[in-house]
Amino acid sequence: MNFLLISPPGWGKTTSACTGIHPTLIVDVDGKAQEMQNLRPLIDKGDVVVKSFKDRLVEEKMSARALNPDRPPKKQPTGFISVVDFLNDILEDSVDDELGDLSKYNTVVLDSLTRLSEHLKSLLVYLRGQGKFGKKVEDDMNWPSWGSYLKNWEELFVNMCTYFKRNFICTAHMKIVMKKEVVVMPGGLAVEVETLVGYKPLIDGQMREKLSGYFNECYFLDAKTSGKNPTYRFRTRGTKYDARTSLPLDEYEDANISGILKKAGIL
């Protein structure tokens, strides 16, 4: 099974992703899982293993981009390539120098798609500066690197959601999508207003609409209880949410992957 978990930052995506069938391997692109105190018991027990990726978005001073906005990075960013090469090793059940046999993990978590997107954009900016996409067309905001952006995601999710035969969970931050429209008020006054279109995964371009189609299950996390120790739940359907299920689930379920699989008779 594969799952897409979407929510604002800090709403339990990583924690919920670690409630599946262990051992669980977190492909930690955000670089935070190892320090999460609520995961510490699972890590200490060996149920959850974290593979952290600490690659910088660019290997330059932060001021370089501000002072030279029209220049690409001087050195090729490594983050996206590091992660997808590791995912490929997982697909091939390779032996990792640090973690050993990768076939032993029953669940693989990509955390998060949103941060990995930042690494891909940095790489494409660099490659564009190296002339990899041909001559730049002036004033064309959709210049060819966007096609490569989409294609990289298509290949990643086809591979992980089709050919990976164990459990794959991907987390993504949330984007509130609004639409502007003109409303004519009584008296003929035209006013521009924004209306809510929906809550989407925080990723650019066409992939925002395509992403959920790669996954068996897509859940939106929202708060079940608040306070010092909040709890969260999965929203499994909803017209304004990228939330859907093919399993016999209620609209709201506790944010527990193993519990979902047991309820559906899979586990």
C-alpha cells in the first residue's frame, strides 16, 4: 500500500507515518526526524530508522543569490540526486553502507515531498545556467526546465507507487489554493473577492493536481484535540481536500496507519 499524508507543518505527518508496519525507514529530507522526541522510543527500540539528508540547497553563501539573482549556483546542488539515488537503492533492495540490507524495511517514508521539491528546483536552476535546457526564451515563465521538473516527479512516483512492493508513505505540506473573482454588489459596484478552491499539497505546477492520483490512499490530517499534547486524525474524503480512500473507512479515522490496515482487513 502507499499513502499520501498532507497537512500544515507540525500537524503530525511524520509521527503518523511511523504508525505503520515496522521496521520503518524514514528518508528524512527535512532533517528533523532524528531530533523528534515523540519518535525517540521507536528509534531507540529499532522500529524506526532514520536516514538523514543534510545536503544544502546551494553550496554558496546565502548572500550570493541575493546579490546575483540572474546567475545560477556555481556548484551543482546535490540534495535531489542524493535522495532519488537512495530511493533507487531501496527499489533494488540494495545493501547500504550505513543501514545494511534495505529489503528488511516493511515501510519507507519520504519526509517530505515539499523539501525535496526545493532541492529539485535548485538543481534545475543550476542546470539551466549550464545551458542544459537550450537557449532561454525571453519573458517565458514556463521555459523548458518546468517540463523537466514535472518529468522528474512522474518518474519518482510511478516507481515508488507502482514498483515498490512494500509500504510507501509520502508526506507533503499543505497549500491553501484561492481563486479571485469579481462579484457585482447591489448598486452595481464590482468587488474582487477571493474564494477557497481547496487544500492541496505544497508542490509547484501541474503536479499539484496530479500527485494524489499516484497513491492508493490520500489523507489530510487535522486536529482531533488541541492543547499541550494534541492528537490528530485522518480525513479520508472531502471535496475541498486531496483526501480519498478505497478502503471501508469512516470520514475521520485516528491517525494510525496500522489501525487503518487492520480495520480494512489488510493487516
